[in-house]
Amino acid sequence: MPQNAGVHSYPSSAGPSRPPLPRSGAGRVPVTEPVDRGTARLLPDVDRPGGWLLTVDDAPQSYVDLDAPDHLEFEYARRIGHALDLAAPPGRPLDLLHLGGGGLTLPRYAAHTRPGSRQTVVEADAALAALVERRLPLPLGSGVTVRTADARAALRTVPAAGADVLIADVFAGTRTPASLTTLGFARDAARALRPGGWYLANLADGAPFAFLRGQLAALASVFAGVCLLAEPAVLRGRRFGNAVLLAADAGLPVAELARRCAADPFPARVVHGAGLAELIGDAEPVADENAARPSPKPPPGAFSVG
């Protein structure tokens, strides 16, 4: 789930459309189609000839530029992109596992910036995956495989130490499912990573951060290195918003991450060390799967288009 998507302009949906969409340029029209978990819309960006916004039930899910796969429109995606750039020397192929597919923005980015990478995407909504395959097709030879499965169930079955990077960006509507919020999930994520591998998650919360603090506590109990990337306004409790969590079994390049995040159009802070411990406070991981709850419901207008 992205942050407010108001940087560009998107025309209103014109209803269901079946003919193939032009890849870019003139003649692009909005498309509306039912998917397994609601109604999906593809809205052409009038400011970028190859840009498309994907929404489900009017909640922004992904932004894709077919002409520029390294363009990351949403700020949370840009922060994950910074981490992907630092996960290995520039250009080195990686094995990536994505939980949550949407418009495949981050797989496209990794395929472009790290050619030869092998990527598996797990998307629970089969109809949404099919829509993206038809309307926003990946380039030939992308190295991306899309599986239709529940993210939690799929993670339990992946080979141990099979991924260099695991990215969790899973939302049922506007909320992270409860099954992805537990200590057991964090342990399964660590099991899937190779030594030195990185885990990244996109979450959303607001003050007093009961959900976010519990997620950080779970990661801190499993991984040696943990940090949080978020806008100052979110961290200060002024608004509900996205936070990117990064964890690894060793130290993280927090200084370089901080430099890159500070240079973004909407700068973010990198919280780590004592600051992260203070944020976690007395929060405990959710150890009982039966006690797990989804992330909090965003307040009206927290994520909007226009």
C-alpha cells in the first residue's frame, strides 16, 4: 500500500475495457475490471506517457512506468529501491522473493537495475495477477515468475536459505493480513534468507504505533540488525503513513541509507540503534498465531488519489 498518490493526475475510470491497452503515449484509456478481492482500476498518468496507477477498491496499490521501470513513484517503493541498490554491489544479480505482487513495480525495478536476477512473486489475487499480465506485461527475459498463492502459506514452503532479499508488501485492501504479523512469520522470513540476506517490509500505522512497535519487536528478536525508514511526520505521530522495515543477520548500511532517504522529494529518516530500541519500548512480538490481528485500518483520506 503506497503513500498518498497525488503527485500526478489520473482521469476517472471509464468502466470495463477489454481491448489491449497501448503501452504508452496517446490513446490510453482507464480500465476497470473485477478481481478476486474487489474492483481493480488501471489509470493512465497524464504526466508520464508510460505511467499507470493500479488501484483496488480505490486504494492505490502500485504505480508502473512501462517506459522507465527504474522510476519509483511512491515514496515507500523508492525507499525499498534504495535498499535494493545497497543489498549487493551495483548490477550484481540477486535471488529475490516478493510476497505481494500488485503491478510488479519492484520486480520490474530489480530486473532493470540488476539484470539476470531470479525473482519469484507470490500474489494471492489470481484475477489481479492475470490483469497485470495482460495489461502491464513484463518484458521478455525479465526473470520474474509469478505464483498465485497465499503469502504466509507460500513462505512456509520456500527452500531454506534460497533468497538474497525477501520483500513483504502484502495488503488485503488497506491492511496487512494478521498471518503476516507474528513472530513465527519473522522466523520463517529469516529461514528463507541466505546468510547476509535482507528482509524488507512495507507496513502502515499511526501514533501510538502499537502495531508497528510489535512488528519491530518481532524482527529485533530474530535479526541482529534492524532499522526503520519513515517520514518525520509519520514518526512524530502527525499522520498515518507507511514505514519500511529492514532487517538482516548482520549490520546494515544505515549511514548511506539515511543519506539517500534524506535526498528524496519527501525525505525520510532512518531509525536504528538506541532510537529504535526507544521506539520499540516494552512492545512484545505476537507469539500466538491465534492472537494475531491485521494492521490498523487507515483513517479516511490517509491514502488517496488526486
